[in-house]
Amino acid sequence: MISFNDFKEMELGVGTIKDVQDHPDADKLYVVKVSLGDNEIQLVAGIKPYYEKENLIGKQVVVVLNLEPAVIRGVESSGMLLIAKDSNGMTMLTTEKRVEDGSSIS
């Protein structure tokens, strides 16, 4: 269990997927560029078996913004998409209606 104070440290935000490329060294990973309004981040996401690249462009997604950057199979990832997963597969968390890129989640 984490404390409420630890949870408050997590920064969640909304961004729009602007670009998706196949990871150069992994069959199940995409390299995803997400616009957060005034900046853009790059994420490595294991969603390739569930989503076609062209269906991701323009989707608003919820991302963890303050994760320590990680290099995943040679590509830097500066955040994480939030995903719900069950026996039927997975789905990205998004918003009920469009909001400004960079909007915070509270």
C-alpha cells in the first residue's frame, strides 16, 4: 500500500497522441509522441497487439507525467499511458469529452 501523500506526488495529465511509430527493436511496442499543449513527450508503450497505429492518432489519453525516464530496448520513454486490462484485452484511459492538452487530473 502507498500512503495518500505518496499518491499525491503522482502527476497525471491529458494529452493527444500526435505520432506513433513501430519500436525499432520490439514486436509489441510502439514509440508514441503525446502533445501536452506546450510540450511533447515520447513514450514507449506495449499496446501494439491491441491498437493499429492509425487508430491512435488524435486520441486523448491519460498519462503519468512525472515518472523517471527509462530506456526501453534502446528508446527513451518519459512517461506512461494508463491502461485498463482484463480478460478481453486492454483499453487506454481517456476523458469523457475533449479537454485542453496538458490538463491535469485531480
